[in-house]
Amino acid sequence: MRKLVNLQPTKLQTLILGALPFIAVILIYLVASDLRLQENPKDKLLPAFSTMGETLLRLTTEESRRTGDIIFWGDTFASLERMAMGVGISALIALLFGLAQGSFPLVRAKLSPFTTAIAMVPPMAMLPVLFIVFGLGELSKVVLIIIGITPFLIRDLQQRVQELPEEQWIKAQTLGANSWQLMTRMVLPQMMPRLIDAVRLSMGAAWLFLIAAEAIAANEGLGYRIFLVRRYMAMDTILPYVAWITVLAICADQLLRQINRRVFPWYQK
Amino acid sequence: MTVRLVTEKPPHFLEFKRVGKRYGDSVVLENINTQVKKGEFITMVGASGCGKSTFLKMLSGQEQATRGVCLMEGQPISEEPDVNRGIVFQKYSVFPHLNVLENVILGLELESTSLTGRLFGKLFGAARKAALEEAATLLEKVGLDHAMHKYPHELSGGMQQRLAIAQALIKKPKVLLLDEPFGALDPGIRADMHQLILELWEETGTTIFMVTHDITEGFYLGTRLWVFDKVRNDPTHPHAWGATITYDLPIGVTSKNLHDDIRHDVNLTSRHQDEQLVS
Ligand SMILES: Nc1ncnc2c1ncn2[C@@H]1O[C@H](COP(=O)(O)OP(=O)(O)O)[C@@H](O)[C@H]1O
Ligand SMILES: [Mg+2]
């Protein structure tokens, strides 16, 4: 008998083993939900799949009284828009500062301690400040994402730039590169896929900040909806929404991964 | 009336005057006095950690001598790496995000004086076409013409080093610095690389400095072999004395005994260093 650490699953086994936890969770839910509903048909905690389906159908067809959009899609687009803006702006800022701090010792000496300190500020504690300064509109939510993930992105990118082998810097200079060309021809193109990787890592935190901000002040959005219907214990809305957010998160992650593989074939992990 | 005869000698191509290098308290190199003529092929051997790479770094401008001067054509050597001194390292010499052709063409793109060239290091139109042709010719010479659109990670170690050499040579550097360029290659591949580097050296006439671990390789390739070693050693302060060039041999006058002597010295220093590490 081989040791446990040396046992490798076959392809089929991998598939089955991977699917097993999902099936188990669904089965447990079905049984538990059924038991509770038998006891009390009005129970709200574990709604049947059929109830959730009906609610979802209503949410994807009914218009919101407040905005006139279909509720489900209105929430989705509002959240995705905030997410895209927050993450996009963060990535741009990170590119600028991460590259400068990684490449120029003078800039690093000046800004690195500052970024490190800023990264320690708990972003959620800043939320009231943002609401006071930027109002309750879209800007606050986007800014929360930005201050939440940008310090991490900057520090990660600085690290990646500093990881470029010394040899490359010397070689590029012997080929005639000036400081600016070192940036545009050597550092920037090599940092793009690394930035995308860092963004993938920071997406979880970005969702957290988005939902938190939406929960406190918004008119629509996935996080807003969940916290709105919480008052009525509407698990039939909350659970599909949570599942939907998860699906969106997985899709965003996979999209970024595919971009990295397609656009940067030389970038092998 | 007096006639003055001007008998000023032209400066040596490269001259090292009492050159030394220390990092903090530890002396790495000391008292290096020598001259080099254009077109020489100098191979350098010595125990690892004795300062061969440091010497190349002073030549490339990556490090500055802490004593003495290094002169190139009579002028102190530039304190930053530049196009006069091409480099090939044992690894990381090529850019992973550029394919073979782009890696070679890079040197031509970076030197272009147009605004787009200076800003983005790109060539367009006729200039790009000429650069492509020049790069293709060079790649054919180093035997990479069939792999022009491959990325470095798709190449073998030997092919990567061929690429690194082509990339450096397209700038026609006055000096080519090679730091154990074939150290990680299989023996058969290494023999091919020897052939290649000798051909390119004869064709371009560039001056080559090459560090190697392999004394036989050093004797085979070079016109002149330097041995770096410590002349003095203080067992309680191992970093108090630096290494210098202990043998400077024009190749061709060598005997088996000399090979063995050098090997013996170098090995002795290596072991000595190991013992100091352990104790
Ligand atoms: N930046 C540095 N700071 C301090 N010591 C260094 C530095 N670079 C090299 N050294 C020391 O200088 C010595 C010579 O190194 P090196 O030139 O790389 O040796 P070689 O190439 O002959 O193996 C080594 O003992 C190394 O530890
Ligand atoms: Mg070395």
C-alpha cells in the first residue's frame, strides 16, 4: 500500500470527488428544508427550491417601483458597474505607483513607508468618512473599493517589479534603454499579467467592500437587495442572490484568468 | 629653434591601474594592474566567490572600483551600463515577454532617435524593415532562424544563450562580457557554443571577457587566461585580503604541469573558503 501523500486520483475520480461536496450540500439542504416545511409550511428559513425559483422569476421580470428597472438585472448591473469602476481605477493607480516604487529607488524611499501605513488603515472604518465627504451617491461606494484594495495592489506590484532579475535591468541598459524605455519596454509589459493576477486575488475583498457599502446606502445593487429583504427574513431572495454573487465572482475570476492566458502566452505560472 | 618630437603613445584599449573593490569591510579584489588590447579573448577562472563577477561588474559599470581606475581608450569607464559593453549572463539574459526576433530587434529599437523611438522604443516603416533584416541575418548566424517567433520559455538552455549572444551582438559592442555563459549547458551543447562564440569573435573582432569554471574551456577559447586568486590569506579575517590576477597567461605556451598547478591553487582556495564557512 502506497502512502496517502503519494496516491493520485484519476481524471474520473477527480471529477467525482470534486462534485461530491456540492451534491452533499444540496441533499442536506433538501432534506432539512423539507423537514422544516412539513412541520410549518410558513417557515422562511429554508425555503424550498420551487419557492426560490418563483421568487427569482418574479425578480427577473418585475420592475422596481423606485427605478423602473427589472429588479434583478438592475441590481446586477448597478453592482457590476461599481465593481468595474472601483477595480479598474484601483488597477490604474496601482500600476502608476507600483511601477514607480518598484523601479526607482528614490520614489520607493519616499513613498513606500506611506503606502505601507495607508494599507494598515481599516477601510471599513473609513466608510463613514467617505459618506460624509463624498455623499451617499455612487462615488462613496467606488472610493471604498479603491481605498480597500489599492494599497494591496501597489505593494504587490512593487514587489513584482523588484523581483525582476537584476540581470534584466543591466541587459536592457547595455542595449541602450533609457529610464523611460526601461519602463515602457521592459517593466510595464511584464507587469500587466502580474497586475491581473493581483487583481484576481483582491476581488474577494472588493466584493466585501462593495456589498458593505451597498448595505448601508444605496437604491439598488445586489448587496442593497440582500440587506433590504433581510427585514422580512426573505431567504427565498437572499439565497439565490448569494448564489448569483458567487457565480459572478467565479465568472470574473475566470475571465481574468483567460485574458492572462490568451494575451500573455509567455506568462507561465 | 627647437624641434619637439611628440611621442605620445596611443592609450591602451583597456587599462586597469591598481584597481580594488571592497564591500564594506570585506575586500573582494585588490591591486589589479593590467592592460588589454582590442580584440583579445580573455578567459577568467578562479574559485567561486573570489570576485570574477565583481570584476565584470566593474567593467560593465554595474559596480564602481573603490580603488584605482579602469580606463577604456584612455577615459575612465562609464559608471552606468551602456551600449559599449554587451553582456551575457548565465541566465535571465533575455526578456521572457519578447519572442526571439523581438528580443534581438530590441537593441535596434531602443537606439532609434525618433520621438516614438525614445518614448516607446518602437520602429516603423523602412527602419523597421531594415532592423528586421539585420536581426534575421544575425539569428541565422546563431542558428535560431527557425525559432524566430518562439518565446524564450519554449527554447532549450543552449538556444536561450544563443539568443542572448545575438541580442548583445546586434549592438556591436566594443567589449562583450560573458559571465559563465555556458555553465548550465550539457557538454555536447557546450562544444557547439564554443564553435559559435569563436566564429562570432573572429567575425566581429570584439574584445571578449569570459568567466568560466572550466579551465580547459578557458584554455581552449581564450587568447589569454587570467586566474583570480588570493595571494595572502588571514585565517582569522578571511575578508581582510582580496583576490587579484595571479596568472596572466598568453595561451599557447601552456604545459600540462601548469594546468595542474592552477587547478591545485583554485581548488585549495575553494576548500579553504568552505572550511571557513563551516567553522
Ligand atoms: N553587493 C555585494 N555586497 C556585498 N558583498 C558582495 C556583493 N556582491 C558580491 N559580494 C561578495 O563579493 C565576493 C565575490 O563575489 P563574485 O564576484 O560574485 O564571485 P565570483 O563571480 O568569482 O564567484 C563574494 O564573497 C560575495 O559575497
Ligand atoms: Mg560569479
